[in-house]
Amino acid sequence: MDSISQDLRDKEDRGSSLEQALPLLMALIRNCGQNSHSVLANRLGLPLATAHRVAQQLQKSGYLIRSRRGYYHAGPMLTALSSELEPTAIAAGIARPTLSQLARRYGCIDHFGIFEQDMVIYLLKAGKEKAKPFYPRDNATRGLLLRAR
């Protein structure tokens, strides 16, 4: 086996830059500056040079802020992104196509909500206003619908 083939195989084993960057980014954010990026890179099995290069690029892009040498925190790009990522909005976005399909199939109005503090908070409604109401026929289904979060 020639050295070029071995180098390519080694590069494939390490994964793409994104596959290396995302776990390091998550570890740095969750760690809240308690450990340096070299300690976290070691835990993740990343070479130190790769971790340093990834951290520098994430800092340059605004995803990380360096507080001192080797210690990073969430940067302005992550904080801006996190304010737009409400879990309820994500859940509603995931449920929207299925809920619309169910409303069309059964000709009814469907709601999607979460149960929070002893109340149902409706996040999404699908179906025509003049559709017939849909009531589950058995108590097990009715309870399942009420308990879904």
C-alpha cells in the first residue's frame, strides 16, 4: 500500500471537519469554560492541532468567545441562534405536516399542544373551520391524546 492511499484512508477514519467540529463545539458549550479545549479534545479523541484549528475557526465565525488561552464560551452567533430555537416552535414545525394530513384524511379540525402546569397549551391547529369534531372512541386513545407532551 502506498503512502498516499494510507493518508486518504487515515483522513476518512478521522471523519469530516464538521464531524469533528460539532462534538467539540457541544463539549465546549456544555463545559462552560471549566476545562480547556485540549482536555475536551482528549476526551473526544481529537488531535490537539485539530481541536485548536476548529476552535479558532468557530471563534472567528462568532460561534465561540475565548475567555483565556484554551477556554471558550458560547459566542454571539450561538446566542442569537438559540433565541430562535424555541422547543415548542420546533415541535410544531415537526407536527405540522402530519397534523394537516390527519385533518384532511378525517375531515376534522386537529390541534397539537403540550401539557404544561396542568394546562394544555395549543401550538398548532389544522383543518377547515366547518369540519366535524373528532372524538376518540375509546378511553385509552382519549387519555393518550391528553397525556401526550
